[in-house]
Amino acid sequence: MSLFKARDWWSTMLGEKEEFDQGCLCVADVDNSGRDKIIVGSYMGYLRIFNPHPVKPGDGGQPEDLLLEVQLREAILQVEVGKFVSGTEGLHLAVLHCRKLCVYAVSETLGNVEHGNQYQIKLMYEHNLQRTACNMTYGPFGGVKGRDLICIQSMDGMLMLFEQESYAFGRFLPGFLLPGPLTYSSRTDSFITVSSCRQVESYKYQVLAFATDADERQEIDRAKLGSGKRLVVDWVLNLGEQALDICVASFNQTVSSVFVLGERNFFCLKDNGQIRFMKKLDYSPSCFVPYCSVKEGTINTLIGNHSKMLNVYQDVTLKWAAQLPHIPVSVKVANLQDLKGVIVTLSDTGHLQCSYLGTDPSLFQAPRVESRELNQEEFDAEMKELQKIIKEATKTQDIVPKSEKTRDVIVTAEVSPDLDVESQAIDSEVKAEAVPSVTVKITIQSRVTAKKPNLEVCVQAPLAVTCEQFVFDDLEPDSSETVVVSVFLKRNFSPSELEGNCVLSYSTPTELFPEGILKAAQCTFSLPLRLICFPAQPSKAANHKITIDTNKPPISFLTIFPDFVDPSEDDQANVLGFQFLSGSKATLLASKTSQRYRIQSDQLEDLWLITKELRLRLEERFKKQNCKDFACTFSGSIPLQEYFELIDRHFELRLNEEKLQELLSQRAAQFRAIERRLLTRFKDKTPAPLQHLDTLLEGTFREVIALADAAVENQANIFQAFTKLKSATHLVIMLISLWQKLSTDQVAILEATFLPLAEDTKEMGWEETVDAAISYLLRTCLSKSSKEQALSLSSQLCMPKDTSRLKKNITLFCDRLAKGGRLSLCTDSATQQAAVMPGLSGESAEEAEEP
């Protein structure tokens, strides 16, 4: 038995297919007998009371351990024990349902037969709730003696207070959106909760009592007619995360503390909201409970997490960690059968366990080993062999991925060489006569048991697939699954990449985690160029032209583009036309006398995919011929001015988005103000003329709808402009890499600099991100002097006023590369061998000769 496992003292399973949550567990002397009992309520309406007394530790639940089991027909949200009945200081059981609060008396009747004593509950009183309840807390509100009052929080933010058998008052929390955990501090007579704004808020009971009544909430605009005061928060603390639970604890001589369990942090606050201490958690917590510490001035806390662990903290110091057999949703500390400090945990499926920490002493003694003389030569030889194995194993510092043969699950994608005979395009916005599609066959091969496999097929918009997600049954060892999808162009512009990705998520069970450890497998696939364009008549004139130089004689297009040429037409051997589905055209020419290829089009972004496809097919062709010295170069001018036009277009649309958002916010605020005016007029007992408020409301509504439509249209235009910008950026990166003959690592730095974002967002746009990356390179590896390296960059990224700085930095970036700068992640700006950029120095490259 491991020392770090919680020892099972008593456990049982509650019902079948029942659900439990945080408030379903309570430990208290509910029958006033002087001994703790375990009270459990379920969402199925079952109320159970247990008094465990195992014969030996680890025994399961016996029938006599269950004192009472009653079905209350309504879901039980929370159970608490307190002094809830007037005229007596005895403890009673409060049960919270969705629309009802019931208070019961639990009593024991002595038995005259061998079956033993009997327990029954008696309903003392109940309150029917007008609003759906969420949770409750109790305590001596207002400093009353000898009795407890109950406060219930509804799902719509109302605090309903009950003075035992009577309803006291109700108050709405200001700025409420979603209910959070609620507790009461008797030391400050305050209610403490965590709002949906992710901040802890404290409200004094006296302020609640004298605030405007909840029935007058709709009369806030008419405060002069109300008789109460405005509900004001006592103190607020911003947590920055949602809270799972909150608790107020005070033990022995320690001061009262407010404990808040967040999603990633554990907070301890003073009575006035100041942070006493906090602990950052490296796991996902599920529940907690503070309890008395043996060390004066400190408090111990039990925190359960979703890894089935129970951690014991003394303030912020981790003192112990124990493994549980389930994920706890509630944890308590009880005194059972004269055993103090029993840990009671409850899972969401009904696993109730009483456990303790530590282990039983081991009575096993290891036998004495006979001493023998060591052979030093054999010892040295074995040590050298082990050191050799360690050295071989630690040669590489990186985590090397498993090979395909040793992977548990392998995902492969096979793209059909031909387009679909019958197109599978669905809801395509392309205006062409026919929208082609291509079939992708995806195969999943599993060597182990894979639970809950989920396959996602992703392609970059404007491409789309017929089905993006597949959910399979559990895969057995040495089994396989195959799915078929079709890819097509959905929107009326060309993509920046003709690639797709398949990601399979699954879980593999282990001894420690029978539910399985989450894993993923993925693969990529390339799509054919014919998916977005088709052969067309070449055009001689074009606005944009680039020339690619090679070190090998030109190859006939009949050989490298067999899917775009007609073998019977000899004139297509060195000239080829492409018609994109979006309507634009591109032409590819091969020189008859020189080793050059020219790509031309009216749109700069359309050159990218054709240029990329030409380079890939040329490299593949010469690779098949075992030609290892083939290389492509570029000696023309980088089309920066045309590139800047695309940047300006994208930035202009982003500015339009901000203007539309501001206008939409103003019109929405105006619409709400008119609504409030109209509601006030309609509720007035003495009707007054509307003064054309209804006409103004209708006009404002139309403006809001028109602005919303314009914002949606502008977002679509931004996405299209960003896709074109990415295509042009890919082209500029390729031309710079061919011009400077950059290595693979340098090309990766270039791509990370110019393509840092997969998609544009409001929080972080392309312009400011690229500007920051280029500024960093200009300050480090491309700097001229140490003064430039000493310049500090802004730590915040914000949307610039214009693109002049970005365009200036891009031009300077290319100029530094032309003067010998080299891309590197180190800051050493050593002198590099200079290269010449004809486009920046005024020289023009000789254009490819037309056929």
C-alpha cells in the first residue's frame, strides 16, 4: 500500500445513475445525539443519512450503516444543518429544492426488536419559492442569538432571506448575470459571493435589510417613489478568474478568514477583502474545505482536484498529497466512531468514501544479505558499459517523436489524383459555372485500444469540406477506420494555401487512469491546383510580372503540367494560361533562349499559388532525374509598392470595423435609453403622450440593424483582404528567400516575422504584430550599430494610426538584407557578405524572353 494513497476506512455507492454536486454533502449531528452523521442528497431527489461503523478499516457499507433513505420527488440542490426552528436550539435539516425550501426534524425511535432503532424525518415547515433557487447559506444574521436564518440565492440574482418560519425580504444583487458561490461571515455580518465579473463582493446584512425591496426593482428609475436605499457593496476584490467555492473559517485564536477556490488559484482574504495569501495551483481543482491546524496561527486546507488527488496545505505550504479512487466534488472533515479527522469525499456519480491519511506499518523485514567481495575489474567494466549506454541515449537533447511504426494510432490522408466526376460542392458562393471538388480518403489505423476517437478535417477558408467532424466507436487493437470527404472552394476568392490537416483525438486507458489519457495524432495533405483554377487562353498583357531564374534548361509544360495542357496542342509547350474560379487570370511562360520562367497576372496575390506550384513541380521533376544541383533564384525587383497597396486595403477595412463598432455601440445605447423612457411612460398610472418616442425607437432599431449588417459585411471583406494579403506575403517571402539564397532556418524566421497570425482578430492585428517583429530584427541581427541595439521596444501591441511606419520598416528590412544583413536569432550583428538587390539599387533585371 502506497504511503501517498488515501486509506479506505468506509465506502459505499449511492443508488444507480444518480448525480451529485458540491452542495449535496453535509456532515453534522443532525439528530442531536452528540455524534456526527453523513447527510447526502441527490439530484434524483433521494435523501440519505449514514452512520458508518465498520468492523475493520476498508469494509464496505453495511445495511445498518444507512439510518434513513427517503425520496423527496424533487431534485435536492443543497443540504445544511442548523438551528432553523423557532422555540428550540436543536439542530434541524434544511433541504433546498429548485422551487422549495423544506426544514425537517430528524429523530430516533428506540426499537423493541432485533432490527434496532428507527429514524424518521418530520416536516417542520416549508417555503415555496417564487424564483428558481441556486444555492443557500445560513447563520445568525444581524447578530441574533440561539437561532440561524437562511439566505437563498436565485438563478436571476435575488437574495431571499427567511427568518425561520417566515419570509423576511428579498434583494437583487446589482450588475448580476450568473449566480456564484455564496457564504456568510458572522464576524462582519456580511454575505460574500463571487460575481460573474470574476470579483469577490461583500454585502452587509444591515445594508441589505434597509435597501430597496426586490418588488420595487422595476421602479429604480423612479427612485423618488421608493422608500428604500440603494444596495451598495461593502468591498470588492478582483480575482480575474471564476470561483468554484467560497468559505469563511475561524478556528481557535486565529482571525476570521475568507477562503476562495478559483479555477487556477487559491485565495485567503481578510475580513476587509485584502489578500492574506494566495497559492497558484498547477492542477484543476474540484472542491476544498478548511479545517483546524495544530500549529497556532495557521489553517489547514484540503483541496481535491480532477486528477483524483487530495492535497493538504498549511496556509500556502503543501504538507501532504494522497491519491483518491475518484474525482471528489465535495469534501468534509468529520468525527466518526471516536475517530477524529475522518475525510469524507463524494463523487459526482455517488461514490461516498470515508478515508484517512497514512498507511499501516509493514511487518516485513528484509533478509540479511551475505557480504561478498567485489571484483573491481568487473565493476569498472560494467560502469564503462553503462556510461556508454547513457552517453548514446543523451546525444540528442530534443524530444524525438515516435516513428510511424511505433505510434499507437496512425492517421493517413490520400488525395484522389482526379477531380470528382460529380461535384460534391455544397452551398458554394463561387460564381463560376461549375465548382469542382476532390475526394480525400482518410484512414485511421490503431495498434492499441483507442477510446472516444474524434476526427476533425480542417482546410483553410475559403476552402471547405463536406463533413468536418467524425465521431467513432472505441477502436480495438489492430483495427482501422476509413472515411471519405470532398474538398471544394466555397467562397468567391482564392485561398492562400492548398493544404489540409486531419487531427484525431483519442484516449488510451492505463492502470492509473482507467478513463484514459488524452492523446492526438495528425497528418497533412496537399490539394491539387485544379481545385481552384482550370486551363484558359494565355494573356499577353498583365499588371504584375515576376521572373524566376533556374540553372537548368526550361522544361516543356507538357511534361510538368500534364493536367493543364492538351497534348495535341504544341503551342502550350512554353506558354500556359490559368483561369481562377474567382474570375482572375494568370499566365505562365518559359523562355526559349534562357533558363527563365515568367509568371504574370493582373492581381499580385494570384501569382503566389502558380509560382509555388511551378517551383514544386520543377524540384520534383529534377529529383526524379537524380539531379541534386537544381536551384531557383530571383534577380528582379521585390514588388513592394504593390504589396503595400494590399496592406493599405486591409488596414482600411480594419479602421472601418472600429468605426462601425463605435456607431453600433452608440445606437444600441440610444435604443436602450428610448426603451427605458417608453417603459416608464407605459407603467405610469397617469398616461402621458409618447412625444414620438415610438417613431424614434423604430428609426433607431432600423439603424442598429443596418449597422449590424454593415459590420458583418465588413468582417467578410476583412477576411477576404487578409487572405489576399497572406498570399502576397507568401510570394514576397519566397522572392526574398530566392534573392538572398536563405537557408531553411532563415526562411522559418522570415515566415514567423511576416506571417505570425493564422487569422486576424480585434485584439491583435497583422499590422502591429508584423511591425513589432520587424522592429525586433532591425534592432538585433540587422542592426547597424550598438545604439540601435540599445533602443527599447514598446511592450504593448496596439492598432497603429496608419501604415507608414510598417511600410518604412519593411523597406528598411529589405535594404539591410541587400547590404549584407543576415537573419539570425542571435543579436550579434557581425559583418556579412553583401548581396545586391537590383530592385532597390535601381538596376532592373532582364525580363524573360517571350516565346
